[in-house]
Amino acid sequence: MGTREEKSVIIEELRERLRATDLAIVADYRGLTVGQMQTLRREIRGAGGQFKVAKNTLLRLAAEREDQAGLATLLDGPSGIAFAEGDMVAVAKAVTDFAKRADALEVRGGLMNGQAIGADGVAALAALPSREELLAKMLGSMQSPATNLVGVLNGVARSLAYVLQARAEQLQQAEGA
């Protein structure tokens, strides 16, 4: 595979990734074509993540050195690992959506904030609304009371105008009589 120094560099890189990420998803990529692998990497990168392929022994060593041994249980056969460098939900969606389209990609599970999660946990995470959707909902709920307040104030002002108009007409009729 390479020299001891090359392996050490790879292990350190994997350790850095594990340390810097809140979510790492392990998947079996056996059977994917080169084109599919490129598409997978592009989609994960677009979601704010990165997909790496490494030998299980090196991944296992990196995980153990970072006290994330839960990852080792997922390493069986060819393993690729998606690291979420931004929005965890977006990366989980990118991986699970790709797995639905390409049967060859099998999500095994992952680590979220240092805790092992199964494939169903990754799917549940992918089902959550994205950060942008949550922000839009929050903004909408914040704007709603302000919009209602403006409507109420307009209604009060309109009612006051009608009352004043009616009173003015009443006074004009009283003067004319």
C-alpha cells in the first residue's frame, strides 16, 4: 500500500477530518462506476461535505485514536466515508438520495457528534428539514405577528375614519335642519 510514513499521513488526515466534523457517514461503495463515484463526490461537496475512500485498517486506527471506536463496527468491506463539513442534514440527504438512485451504494451508518448511529439514523437525519427550510419557517413565523398587527391597526384606523365621517355627516345634517 505504501510506506509507513504515507500511512501515517493518511491516518493523520483522517483523524483531522473526524475531529473537525459533526457527522461522518460510512457507506459500501462496491459496484459504483467511476462516473457514479464522481457524481457522488460532487453532490456531497455541493452539500458542504467530502467523500473519502480509505483502507479500513487506516480508518479504524484513526477512529480509535480519536476515541470514536463506534466507527470501527461499520467498517466491513470496501468503505467510503462522507464527512459533513457544514450542514449535517444536507450531507445526509445527499448521501441517502444518491443511495436511492444508485443501488450499489449502501449506507451502513455513521457517527454524529461522536455517537454511533445506524443506517436508519442517517435516514432519519436526512428526513429533517434543511437549515434553509428551518430559517425560512422561522422568518415566516416572525413576520406573521407583525403582518397581523399591521392588519389590526389598519382596521382600527379604518373604523376610526368611518366613525369620524359619520359624525361629520351627522353634524352637517344637524346644521342644515
